[in-house]
Amino acid sequence: MSEDAFATKSKIEEISWDPHTDDFWVTLISNDYDKCFVVVLSREQKPGFDETDTIENKWLDELQGARDDDEKESNLMNNISNSIQALSEPVMRDLAPSSPNQKLDLHTCLNPPTFTFQVATVNGTATLIRRTKDFEDTRVPKTLDIASVKTDLPLINSTDIEVVKDLYSRRVFKVLVNGQERCCKIAGTFFHDSIQREFDALQQILDADIQVPHLKGIVKGKNGDLIGIITEYIDSPERSLALVDVKSTPTSEREKWATQIRDTVHKLHDHGVVWGDAKTDNVLIDKNGDAWIIDFGGGQTRGWISKGLAGTQEGDLEAVKKIIDVLQV
């Protein structure tokens, strides 16, 4: 991967805590995305390590004490995760040495070797020990139900897709396909339904002249399963309308965006497609200053669509009116 370097050897990808089993674990991914580390906090004592006044028990006690305070619990989880990440750095330097110029294919990125560790206290100091029991990887790609694939959509092997940048949690990527910049979305345990819905929606408008990232292919895993979609990549300096400084944007530009958003939504509705999670975060302003609508995975964000209107054209139009209000035109 060539874009974005990190000061540490890893990034925190996922934090989980089950207050009933009292297991806490952090998933770390190496900066080159070629190694995965799962670090567990557990009250299970290991022979040869401290049995009382352990750091892991102290952290778990603090979490249990914060169960009724969401903000305090969230802050604690983040603080503990940061401590675990720092504790993991020496191990990661040994197991995941940097390869800054190495190209990374999508298959490797989705299926990196995974190492599982547990925090243990020895002489009052936290350390990591290897675990033989691994946690189930909930990020393993799931198969899409694509019984009606249009024949002109290419199936692209995950090993032939070069990852340029992770855009969202190892599920949405900027990639290169035959040298062309594309966006890749992968169906996982928690993303399968939304990617399936997006695929179905984009197939309906495959040949339509609508300002959305059009479908360009389907990702085929190494075992032959269809695990994701490839769409056009929108080069957006600000990434979304939600990050644009509206007050400093000329009125003529904001009026153009309002017109483009309205027109795009009306065209989608004419083709029987509902935008769904309509909001400023899902409008990209490209490098030419044009507005693109993205994300047809469904869902609803509080404050944009009234309860009961999610997934309807009426809900889309309600959110579009709010987006136009944000644009102040």
C-alpha cells in the first residue's frame, strides 16, 4: 500500500467486550494490512503469572463498574485498547516487519495470518502471551446472492485487485483493477445485507445516466464465491458534503449541488431505486466540483428521515430537503 503511513505498527480495527463472559478483545491490523492480531483480556489465570492484583482484572473491574454509563464505558474501552496497542508494538515489530513498497492484493488483505494473544501480569507488569485458542473471525467475506448477474459484468479475482487504501474498516477500499482506480465493497457478517441491497440497486440503473458510482464488476474470492462489488471511484478531496465548509462556498456552487442532488434522486425514483440512508455524509463532491450520491445499502440515520419513512421515496425526499437546508439555498 502506498497511501497513508502510521506512526505505530498497527491500527485498532475493532474493540469488543462481552460483560457477561467478561472477555474483552482488541483486533489490530498491521500497517501493511498483511498481519492481524487479536489481543484478549480475560480473568482466566495462566500458570506462572500473577494471580492477584493483576492488570487485566483491574481493567475488567473498571469496565464492569462503568456498565451503566455509556460514555464512561466507551472512554474506558478506548483507553484500554490504546494501552493494549502500545503493549503489542514490540511483538508486531517481530511478526509484522514493514514492507512499504510491497503491493497488497485484496485476498491477502481480507485473509491475513492472524495471531492471538492474551494479556497477563508478571511481577506487576503487563505482558502478552500466545493463545492456542483463536476467536472466530467475523470479518470473513460472505457470499452474495447474485443469481441474476448481468452477463456483461466482469468477475474479478480478489488476487487480481490491488489495494490502494482502506476507506472503511477493511470493508470498503480504494483499489486498482487493470490499472484503473475503483471502489471495492466487501460483504461480511455485518455488511452482507447492505452490500446485497447496493448490488441489487446498482444493477437496476446499470446503463442509466445517473450521477452515482456505477457498478463495474463483481469480486470473486479464491474459492469461487462472489464476495463483493466493484464500482467507479469518485475522487473527492473533501470525501463528503458533510465535511465541506458551506459558509465559504460560493452560492452558485451550492445551488449547482442542490440541483444535482435533486435531479439524481428523481432519476433514481424513476428507475424504482430508493437512496435509503440519505444524508450529507453520503454525498461526495468530486475534484471537478460535482455532487455524487453514494451508498445504497439501506439503513437510516437519526435526524435525516422520520421514523416509518426509512427505505421509501418519501423518506428520500424528506432528507433531500434537509440537505438543501444545509446548503442554505
